Amino acid sequence: MSAINQFGIDVVLEPFMSELKILEQEGILIEVNGQKVNFKGTISLASGDNLSSHLLGGCKSPSGAIRICRHCMATSDEAQTNYLEGYFALRTRETFLSLFIFKRSSP
């Protein structure tokens, strides 16, 4: 059994997320040409396969989800017959966050 399955993604990523928060808010001091410079940063891109991207994004795995795509509102049945983006309502930040909040509050 993987650590993610045993403990959950939030527990496994907590140390990384804590350090990332420090990097974003406080930064780190790096010596450049004899002077200490404070650098702040964040992650702007995460790369992964379909399953890991769904997991990092807070989505269900595609096999257990009604809406199978991270980018649009397609169902599995709809995706079998339509292939073009224009057939589907694209997800927005608002729709993603509303689903994410609902998932986090569900038992």
C-alpha cells in the first residue's frame, strides 16, 4: 500500500506545502556577489500523468468520477460520442472551486 493510499495526499504533501508556504511568504536568503538577497517563489506548473494530475487537483480518479475531465464538464458517456472542445462547457475557476469545496466538505 502506498503512503498516499494509507495516509492521504494532504498528509503526505504537508511538509512540502509548509516549506512552499515559507518560500512564498518569507523567501530564502541567497548570497549573490557577496550580498544576501531574499528570493521568494512559488510553483507555477506541475506536470503529471492523468491520475496524479487529478489527485493533485483534488479531483476523483477518472474511473470513479461523473465528470471525467479536469478541463471541461464532460461525462464519460458524452466523451464517447463527442471529441471537440466546443461540445462541452469548459470548467472555470469558479466551477472548479465550488466542486472542490463540496468534495472537501463531504464525508
